[in-house]
Amino acid sequence: MMKLIQSRFNIDPLRESYDEVSKWFATSLGRRLLIHERKAVAEELRYLFGYHLMQLSSVKNANFASSSRINHCFSFSPTEVSGGGSIPSEGVANFDELPLPDEVVDVTVLHHVLEFSENPHQVLKEAARVTMPRGYVVIVAFNPISAAGLLQRVFTLFSSTGVSKRRSLRLGRMRDWLEFLDFSCVNTRNVFHNLPINNARYLSSTKILEKLHYKNKMPGGMSFVMVARKDKAGLTPIKPQWEKPGILNAMPIAKQAIKGKASKECMVLPFRAKIKRDF
């Protein structure tokens, strides 16, 4: 009995829960949450610039790059995606071991990736590795301090779907992980202040309530969007101090006035000159 309960709380690999998580975001509640997340991420990407944007998501065909001003946008998926999305995918890759060199991406978007990964710290470490200095990482994750977060453990006992079997990531823990990787949190906002009721009629009747909560920026949203900047210090070249005299360094010679008149046979020049002598 205990093993059965523990198996329900274990985090499955993302390549196995990828289809189940995508199916949940296709429901009425998942679509409403995805709409609010796209709106929040679009407002943050409006002020982020660069050459390359990478997106890692646990949802099929979730496009967050349409509102970005960056020209080259690409994504990786944990499994093969049929049908092709609106953002070009470069292929299948493990999120904890990205096939990219160091410091090549300007903006990295992690959409519900950390809470569904077996090793979220390694995934965040890989995202920090490929992000350039002064680049940005945008994290979208479920908020454990919300109505859906507080009821997660109860839902897990009765349901073993991919969304209910997720890791609880608090904002304080995320800030600690980012500071350890030389990141500083720039902005954090809560998204979708509504009850986790998967009913289309209820969600359509509470759209006004969602707009009021969104404008007031109240805490306790179902998910949160965090923007962090990579503050990696670069190497500053140090100018050599040539003024300091040393043992092997050249010593300056003081100028001396020339006394007496010089003959035509021996002209006084500023440099040494060889004088012919007849012996």
C-alpha cells in the first residue's frame, strides 16, 4: 500500500508525461491558463532583445515567441512531435543535457519544465549554461501557494495524471537556485487568479473576475512567471604598469645641456654616431 502511494507522488520522466500534460492543457481549464500565461510572457518578452531565443516546454505546440522581437526563435521537445507547431523545432533533446555550446542563447523560456523534470536543478543549470552573460531566463511554473497548489496532494491521491504528479517549486527556492547560478530575479508576476474548476461554463462566467485580479496583480495565482538576468562577471584586462622600474627595465636618462661649440668634424647628434679616427 505504501509503495502504491509513493509511486503516485514520484515524478515520471518528461518524455513519458509529455502527452498527458499536453492533453490537460487542451482542456477548458488548461486553455484558459495557457491564454493568461501567453499574455504575461508576451509582456515580458517585449522588452528583451537579442539574436537567439530558445523555448523548452512540456506542452505541444505552445508558442511564446510570436510576441518577441528576436528573429531567430527555436525550440526543443523531449519526444517527437507530430503535426509541427508554429515555432520551428530543432529536434528531440534531453532538457538536462542540451546539444548546444556555452553562452549562445540570449533569451531562454522554460514553460512548465522544471516541475515535471526528475532533476529540475540540472535542467536549470543547463539553461544557465547556454544563456549568454546579461541574457535572460523566463520561467513559467505552477504556483504551490494557490488553490490548485494546496489541493495538489489531494488530487494526486485520486488521480495519477501527468499534471497532478508535479513537483512543488516555491518562489523562494527558485530565487535561491538562480542566485547560485549567478542570476538575479528581475520581475515576478502571478497568473490566473481563479479556482481550479475544469468547467467551460464556469470559466466563461468568471472572465471578469480574472481581468480584475490580473490588473491588481494580486498574489496566489495558479502559476507564476519569473524573469531572471544572468549577471556573470566578465574578465577585465589589466594594463601593464610600465612606469614601475625593475631590474631588467630600461631606466630613463635625464637630458643634459651641451657646453661648448662643436666642430664640423664632430657633429653633436641626439643619438650616438660613429666617428672616424685616423691612427
